Amino acid sequence: MSEEIKKIYYTISEVADKFNVTASLLRFWESEFPMLKPRKNKKGDRRYTEKDIEVVQKIYHLVKEKGYTLQGAKEMIRSKANQPPDKAAIIESLENLKTFLSQLKERLEQSS
């Protein structure tokens, strides 16, 4: 019986490790992206929810994987937030597919 217990809150170091970034980068992103607001306990320690981690994932994807500037990532997130959810999900799915196909093409070209 190996049931995985789902945590409600994650520490900043757990989130930083998950994305292979520093805690200071996460704190910086928090100051730059208003939609990233993890809760803080009485000591001031940040507690990230699954929703916060999804926001970090979006920021990470745009800035680290796609090479967007911070301003470009903000605009992209804002424009996706203004789209109907179905359209935003479709666009994200297509972008993921495009990335996958580009990587596949590169691998095929390298093996030839």
C-alpha cells in the first residue's frame, strides 16, 4: 500500500529544489509577479500551495525554458489570464506539442 500523501503546503526550499532554482529567485519572482503570493506563517516562512506551484511552473517555463524576459512573461501570463479557460488550455497544449515536436526534430537531425 504505497499511497502518496498529498501535501497542502510546501516550503520555499522544496519548491526551489523542484525547479532547480534558488530560494532568492523565487522571492524575486514573488516581487515581480503579483499573481505569485504564497502564504506566510507567523514566523514569515513562505508556504506554497499547489496553485502557487502552478504559477511558478508557468513563470519558470516562460523565463527559463522559453527565454522570455520578465516583462514578456508577465504580458504572456496576463494575456492568457484574459482568455477563456478552454482557449488558454488549448494554446498551452499546442505550445507544449510544438516544443515536443521541435525537440524530436532536433534529435532526428542529430541522429542522421
